[in-house]
Amino acid sequence: MIDQVPSLDLKRTFLFTLLGLVLVGPTLHFWYLYLSRLVPLSGASGAFSRLVLDQFLFSPIFIGVFLASLLTLEGRPSDVVPKLQQEWFSAVIANWKLWIPFQFLNFRFVPQQFQVWMA
């Protein structure tokens, strides 16, 4: 049992990499550009305002888009609606637990041109 290593799912690894390159990276790039123009405030109040928009407007929608894209690329488009109904809310809650504190720091201290790299 100690020597057993779970096998790497190359297809799933490829799909996550593909989605990172063609969906996540470009979307976050343009979202953060828009967000910095929408909320031109600096300091903690600007970071907090961007955080609220990012986590409570953008993230719930984008999590749904990401999950739907992944399932579709895996060849399971008929699973999109049931999976979203089953897993979307818990994915959003998990996202908030990790990203709310981190994104505040990202928006507060990281220059806008590097924020995608930190997210």
C-alpha cells in the first residue's frame, strides 16, 4: 500500500491546463482590467470594493462557466445541469473560504498587471 501511487489522469490534467490557458487566464486578465477601471479607488477601500465585485458577482458566475466547460470538454455535456445543481454552491463556498482573504491582499498590495499571476 505504501508504494501504490494513484495514477495521473493525463486527460483531466490536459483539460485543466487547456482551460487555464484559454479560459481562466484570458478571462481573469480582462476582468481585472475592467475591475480596476470600474473601481479606481486605491487603498483598503478600493481593494474591498474590488473584492466584493470579484467574489460576489464574478466568481459565482465564472465557477459555473468553468464547471460547464470542463464537463463539456470531458464529453459529458448532459451532466452540466445536474452537476451544477449538485456542486455549484459548495464550489462557491469553497472558493470564498480560500479566495476572499487572499484576493483582498491581492487587490490591496499587488500591482494590477501582476494580479492574474497571483490569482
